[in-house]
Amino acid sequence: MDQPLQSTLPVMDHHWLPFTNNRLFRQEPQVFAKAEGVRYWTHDGREVLDGSSGLFCCAAGHGRPEIADAVHRQLMTLDYTPHFQRAAPISFEFATALAGLLPAGLDRVFFGGSGSEAVDTALKLCLAYHRSRGEGQRSRFVSRQWAYHGVNLGGTSLAGMVANRRDFSGVTCAVSHMRHTWSEEQRYSRGQPETGLDKAEDLEEICRTYGGDTIAAVFVEPVAGSIGTIVPPKGYLERLRAICDAHGILLVFDEVITGFGRLGAPFAGQEFGVTPDVMTMAKALTNGTIPMSAVACKTGIQQTIIEAARGDRPEFFHGYTYSAHPVACAAGLAALSIYRDEGLFERGQAMSDRFLDGVFGLRNLAQVADLRGYGMMAGIQLRPGAVPGEKGSRAQRALFDAGLHVKATGDALIFAPALVVEEADLDRMLEVLQKVLGRADL
Ligand SMILES: Cc1ncc(COP(=O)(O)O)c(C=O)c1O
């Protein structure tokens, strides 16, 4: 960047930042004013490498002119269409392009505006499906400890990260939680752990307790992302699939982070060879440029709901003002073209070994307690300080000061650079991690 964009900070009193300690932020603001490729620049012109693709959104890197041009063209052609009883050609075009990437059989797409909306849409879609086929008693959901499924009330009900649900009791729906799959013997395991398959039996136990025929769906992140990259044990997702099939329960993969090549294949379902009935996606759907999410379901699920509808009423009483926003569709189509034309998923796959070698090379650093990783996604668990989460917060700030943006959750860092990252930039990111996490006084 040639010169600082803006050396003074804006007035910061009015915008209440999400998932932020706003008091601390005002004392030590971390403000990005520009981005390009895998780099951010702060308001005073300091370069900060992007080690988390923003928030796991910008798989193709920042500032892609192809997306900017497509968005501009769409704004000048058709800036908005309501999608209740109306439509724009571009949403059909985008859904068709997406269907070509999705796991076989999942080819019906419902659009929303965020990952949280996708999760709530998926919850309602599962309920509507069972009701349509005369199994309205299926109203319970199953999720997992440490899960993150967004912050709307449905997603908060599914949440397994305690802080995300603690203050919101009384408004959540019936959810049983399986145990998370991490255990001590998995420490420093690269790829899918050998142990932990038995945790899938928690689902059988929940079926025994409540009756398998009362459960509508099981929601899992195929790789649990926000908690710090917990990779499923070998055979675990397959076993969940088998138990769901045995009890007529729908299996939902929340692929808001894992979608679009983060793990290698376009989606985790293909990467692990396990096909869910329903899946959610967002973030890299538009390369993070315009808020948008999608829920894909098997053809038969949509057909069942449509066929059960009476008269000319809508068959699914659900939708958002911004569902399938034409400008977001334009951004999404442009993002998918970049992914295809640049072979980005294959690029991520090819870079993964070097990435994971680098991550697992951090093993002996003073602050590192565990490492986990798959594809282009890794979790760096830090040695906790006196108060849980304090070390993660301190590390995140120290990394920012040293020129690297990485998302922290509690005492875990989630390292997931863009799939376009060059080897030299990846090495620079790893050098910053080495330097900061090697500090005994952090
Ligand atoms: C697995 C998963 N589901 C849902 C969400 C919620 O997405 P959003 O923040 O766009 O609402 C996230 C966000 O990180 C996520 O990781």
C-alpha cells in the first residue's frame, strides 16, 4: 500500500461490536481499513497478514475485481427483487451452479442471509419434512458439546459452547447434546484421530432415552470449527449416518466453515464420503463479500414438503426479505467462477501438506498445548492462563501487533488462510506464530 488510508480513528461510541469486549477494544482498537489478497492494512497503514481468511470467508483472498464487477453490474441491472411469489433469473442460475458442486442428491437450495439464518432454516425444514409425512411427533434435535451453529434462537438451542447459551435460557427448543469428540489421547494428532469412534454411540443412547422416533434431526459441524478445529475420529461420521438411517432421523451437516474447499473437496460430505440429508453453507459462498447463506436438501425432502401442501398456499411458511438477494447471487456466481477457473479447491489440497507441516512444527513452543488440523484448517490450543480465555485473547492481540490476524476462541487459535495463499506468505504467517507463541511471558 502506498500511503496510510486514514491516520485518525473514527468516533467509536455508537457501533456496538459483536462478540467483542467493547471497553477493551476502545482502549486498544484493532481497525482494518483496506484488504487485498491475504493482507489487511490497519487505519494507520500497518500491514497485517490474514491468517483466518477474515472469519473463514475469503477463500479466494480479498479485493477480487471479478466479484466487484459482477456486483456492480447486478446493482445497475436489477438491484433488488422480492422473492415471495416473485423471482429474478440470477437466483435460479446461482442455485443451478451450486447444485453442480454439492454432494450427489442434495440439489434443492433455499437462500438466506447468514449462517445463523441457514441453521434456523434447516431446523424448520426438518420439522416441516417430518410433519409433511405424518411424523409430527419428531420435534427433538440432537447436537454436540462445543458445537457452534450461529446465534439465532435455533442455533443458540443447538449450541454446545457454554458461553453462547448461558445467558439465553428459557427460549431454547428441545436439544440433546452428544459428547464432543476430543480426548487426551488425540493430542497432536494430524488429520482424523484414530480414537473416539465410540462417541457416536451417544446418539444411540439419546435414541434409547427419548425414542428415536421423537428425534427430527442431528446437527453436526463435520469438523467443529469455531471451538478450534476438532477433526472427527475415523468412522465417526459414518456411524452417525448409520444410526440416523436406522431411526429415520435426518442428518444435517453445518458446513458454514468447512464448505468450499476448506478441507479439500468442495464440501466435507464429499471429503469424508458421508452424505447428509441437509446441509448449510455461508461465508465462502460469496467469498465473504455480500452476506448470504444457503441450505441444500435432498430432492425427496423438498418434494415431500411440496406435495403435502394444500391449495395455492406456500408449502413452507419461511423466508427472508433478503433471501436470494440478486446482488448476493451475483457475488456468489463470481466467487464460484473464481474457485473453478483457478482450481482453488485443488490448490488448497496441494498446499495442505505444507500448511500442516508448518502448523505441527509449532509443537514445542512455550505456549502450545495441542495442535489439530485437516486440509487448510488448523487449531492451535494454547496453555491456559489463570482465567480461561485470557491467554487466547492476549495471544490474539500480540499476534495482531506482530502483523498476523488470527481468530481466537477461548484459548484456541483457528488458523485457516485463504486457499490462494502463496508459500512465502504462509511461511511469514508461521514465522509470526513461532515468534509470538514461543514467548514464555505471553
Ligand atoms: C458452523 C457454523 N454455523 C453457523 C455459523 C453462523 O454464521 P453467521 O455468523 O453467518 O450467522 C457459523 C459462524 O461461524 C459457523 O461456524
